[in-house]
Amino acid sequence: MTEEEKKEQDTRTGSAVSENSQLVDTALVSPLPQSEPVAYIPAPPRGMVNDAPRKKTKGEIVFDWSVYGGFGFVANEIVSGKIQNRTIETGAPWYKFYEGAVNGAHKLLGKNVSGVAEWSNKIKRPIDIFVMTLGGSLMVLPIKLFEDNKGMMVRFFDQTFDGERAKKPEVVNAHAEMDAAPKQSWGSLGQARAVTIGAAIAVDALAGDKNAVSTKLLEKTPLRDWSSLHRINVKATRGIAKIWAKHFNYQPEVYDIIKTAEKESPHMIISDKQVAKNIGTALEHLPSEGKIASVGNTYGFLLFLSAALAAGFYASSKMFAKGREENQQHKQEHQKSGTKHVGLDSAELLAPTDPLPKDPKTEEPKQPKTTVAHVQSLERMNQGQQEAVSV
């Protein structure tokens, strides 16, 4: 068979091969063995997850305000005020324990103590703040009990407020998301309480007392009477007492007394107890500023401090609860997969023992061990065998 006849036969059978084409039998081609491991991809950091706040139902909003506003703030304020009155005030039932604690702290730090007048604010004041926060610490118990029954209480509130609407899918889904949210534990509440007590002591040291650090910075400014929590309380309490005395005719005689006290004692309220005990030698001649001023003197400072700490306690306890649950889930995932658990905040990674694969764009292609010099179609090879036999 001549060359022209071969080309004509290839055209009829559709098996013509151009000079630039190469047909490879797939049986001759196999993928390269994967001798290098796949790179380890660590879990995404905490900030990479979607932390968008979930939508709360009316019942959950009422629950939060009742528990953290009612117990974390209002009840905290009342109980802390009672503890303060029975502890810090001279002659109070628990004053001896308080005096012993302060004197013990002085001796521990190598300070000589001969009486109340020599107590340093650097030691006495933090103990005062700790005593004032004891009410909030006691409130951790009822808050935990309510948190344990949150699902039942929230559903009851929603059913009471919305009736049949509480059975709608969006409300049911909101309840399911609430149930799946991180739960408060004794650990998260305890951590949050420790943080708030530390924050209270720090805030008081910087801007709490009538002669705090903040007062020195603002002493020569128009804000000197508002430069600490103590001074803010004195100013606000006297303002309220004067309004009641002048416009509501409640103890009208104290209006002029308060006006006089503002000039002679701008940063300290003359309360009933101070007058009875003759405290404040240079101010003994001043009469009491009335019941409202006396109550404000006892509870006012705590009011400002407790409001800030209640908000901080709520936020920090939720944060600690979320972090605890994320760590538990992370640990469970590693236990199921049989790999080593690494904390979410740890910089340790499970790096592979073998080197990571190179970038295919920069890596030079590997040459196969054997090469094909000439490629033909299977049909063309068969035709060549037939011609050899005929010859």
C-alpha cells in the first residue's frame, strides 16, 4: 500500500493524525505518587467567627433586666449599704472586725498603727471598697439560680406578654438560639466578680475619694466639684435635698443649712451620724443637713459605683461564659478527631513533621523517568503490523 493510499484510508476512517498532534494512551499515564503530606490548617482564631449579637425576645430582655438590674444593681445597692453601715461606721456591730482587718493589713506591711488617725488611705480605702462590694458578691448565688432556670422563665414571660404569638417560628427560633448560647457557670460568674472588685478598687484609687488623683488634676478647673465619685455624690445629693426642701416643703429649714454647709464643707456632707459623734472637729458647729442628705451620704457613692459595676459584671460574665464554652467545644473536636488539643488563645500549632509542599508556580516540573519518542494511534500501529505480515 502506497503512502497516498494510506492517507486516503485515514481520511475515510477519521483517524488522520496531523504532524503537531499527539495522542497518548491513558493506560500509559498515571498520577505521580503523593509522597508529601498536605499542609496543616489551624482552626480559625476567635475573631474570625461571626459574633453578631443574636435577637432577644421580650421575655429574655425582661429576664436580663430583672436578674442583673434587680439583683446585680438594686439588691446589691441595698445589701451593700447595710453592710457598710454595720461595718465601716465607728461603733457599728461589726466595726471591731473591720478595725482588726485594717490594723492587720498595716502590720503586715510593716506600718505602725496607734489609732484611726494614722490609717493610710492606701490601705484603708481598698478595704472600704471591698466591704462595699460584698453585697454584689452575695448576689452571685441568686443570679446563678435564676440563670439555671432561664429557659423556663423566658418562655413564661414571652407567653405572658405575647400569648399565642410566642409559638410563632421566629420566637421559637429565638428560644432555640438562647438555649444554644453559652451558659453561665460558677466559674464565669466568679471570674466576673473578681474583675469587677478589682475594677472598683482601681476606679476608686483614681477617681473615688474626695481627694483622689482626679481631683488634683482638675482642682483649678470649673470641674473641681465634679472631679471624683465622692464629690459628684455630694453635689448631686445636696441638689436633690435642696429641691425637696424648697419646692416640696420637706424639712424646709434644711435649705439654709445646706447652703451654709456648701461654703464651709464643700466636699463633705454633714450627716446625722457625724453630728451625733461630733466627727469633723472644725465642723462641729454645723447642724445636720437633713434626712435626704444623710441617706445620700450613705448610699449615693454606692449608687454610682454599683451602677458601673453591675454593667461590667453582666458584660464580663457573658464574655467568660462564651470563652469557656468555646474552649470546651475546641477540646471536644480534637478528642473526636484524635489530634492534640490546643487552647484557642495558644500560639502553638500542630505543625507537620514533613516539609510543606512547594508552590507549584515556583517549583520546577519533574521530568519523568521514561519518555515517548514517537506517538501513534492504536489503529495506525495495527495497520503497520498488517502490512508487515502481508509483505
